[in-house]
Amino acid sequence: MRAATVLEFNKPLQILDVPIPTPASDQILVRVLASSLCNSDIAGWMGVVGAVAPYCPGHEPVGIIEAIGSSVKGFAKGDRVGFMPASSICFDCNDCIAGNHRFCEKKTSVGFKGPYGGFSEFCLADPLSTVKIPDALTNESAAPLLCAGVTAYAALKKVSQFVTGGKTINVIGCGGVGHLVIMYAKEMGYGVHAFDVAEDKLQLARDSGADKAYNTATLADGGVKQANATVVSSGATSAYDLAFKLTQNHGRIIAIGVPRGDISVNILEMVRHDLSLIATNQGTKQELAEALEIAATHNIKPCYEMRELEQINEGFQDMLQGKIAGRLVYRMG
């Protein structure tokens, strides 16, 4: 089978011919049909998030179960599923016990280590990170939800702990994750003010339901009313500078986007205005299932462009250069 493989960090991926794996007793073998490209894949390829080369990237795959291990329950051959990276967890740490498998220090992250990932035609999945795909979602529209979608939804669940529906929140960065934050936020009853520097992403924000969209390159200080919460899906340092200005006293800033370097945070200003900066990291299996069900029920459809696996290197470069407004989804089978 074909597997797009990172042999060296920051070098072009190679499409290799590798054997189809055999699932262990606690694994699922999935024939991948569609897989979405994420900024975390780019970060892995750059060698900054703990990926171990050589490896096959991709952690937003949708496919059909081809075989299951003898101890796997709740799944059957022929089920259409998607899965998150966490695999081979310890079952013993506090995070595993709480269902936060992605934080297990002993886990293996599919798509960041090993020869099989979302960009291989077959992949091994852990049942604890695997969910069934609702019938109303196509393979292509479901794939981006397996990371971008659940990340957006989980961030908004954190917002919902202190900001009720009916109020307006800010979303800074309206691309692959940001436009899904807007879509889920509207379904959860929030008004949305969207911010970006790129006109194509601002148009995507409007198409996704944003009540207002502002170009931050021309935004004057004080030109926008502050909100109780600001979700930052951009990885630009300037996005976080803006977030503190747009968030009112006692507000919360939810960090999704990760800058490539350190950012400066004025603790005095945070204390003076009682502001909190809260990080979020993907979501739980339950949150993924909820995100998929909401998308199926309320017709949330990510903006995506279809490509073939042979175009994987072009996609990496297009993402790096900010040329993609939504998501890239690769046809795998």
C-alpha cells in the first residue's frame, strides 16, 4: 500500500510502498478513504511537536474497518469510522483514568510516529480514540472534524462555562479551524465577530455565519466593542496581542493557534483587568462524537478542497504560505 512518509524533517515527503499492517488484539485496521491536512501535520514535519522520523503523518482520517482485534468491542468490519491520534495508552495515569487519553505521557501518537497514519491507505486505530461517522456526513466533510472540528467545539465548551449563548464572542483567525469555531459557535447560540488579515478568510468567516468580519490590518484601536471571550485560532503573535485588546474585564482568551516562537504576556495588565489565558488541546472522544453529531444534525460542512495523495508536498507548501482558506482533504481510496 502507499504511505506518504516523512523521512527527514523539512524535506519533501516520499510516497513509499509499505506492507498492510495486521491489527493486534486491541487494535482496529482501517482502510482510509479520506484524510485532511492539519497545521499540526506541518508542525510535525518541521520537527517541533515531538514527531519521530521516519513516520507517516495525518491524524484526520475517515475510513472503513477492514479487521478488528479479538478483544475489540463495539466495532465491526464495515463500520465507517474516524479516529484521533492517541494510541497504546498506559490506562494508569490520572489523564487516562479521566478519559483524557491525549495527555498520557506513554501514548503513541498516530500520525506523528510509526509507518502508518492518515496518509497511508491502511492504518491501525485504537478503539479508545475511534468513533463511528454519522451517515449524514460524507467522508470528505467528516475528515476535517476529527481534529479541527473537535478542537473548535472543545474550545467553545470552555467558553460556555462562563459565557452564555446569546452573547457575542470574538474569533481571531478564520481559516481551517477558525471557520469551524464560527460554525459551531453560531449553532451554540453565540454572536460572532471575526478577525483576520486575509480577505479570502474574512469571506470564509462571513460564509460560515459570522455576524461581522474585520480586517485587522486596517482595524483602528477602539473600533470594536470588547467581548467576554476571544478564541484565537491563528498562530500569529499579533493575534494574541489583539486578543487582549478585544477581551473585556473578567474575560477569557482561549488559545488554539500556536505561534512558532514565544509571545510576551503582560501579567500586570492581566491582573488589572482580571483576564485569563486558557489553552485547549483537541478534545476527548466524547467531545469528538458530540462534534460529529452536531455537524450531522445541523448541517455543519467544513470548507475544503480535494486533492490526491501525489499532491501532498504541494499541500504542505500551500498551507505554509497561507494559500488555503479552509482545509485540504486528500482522496485516499
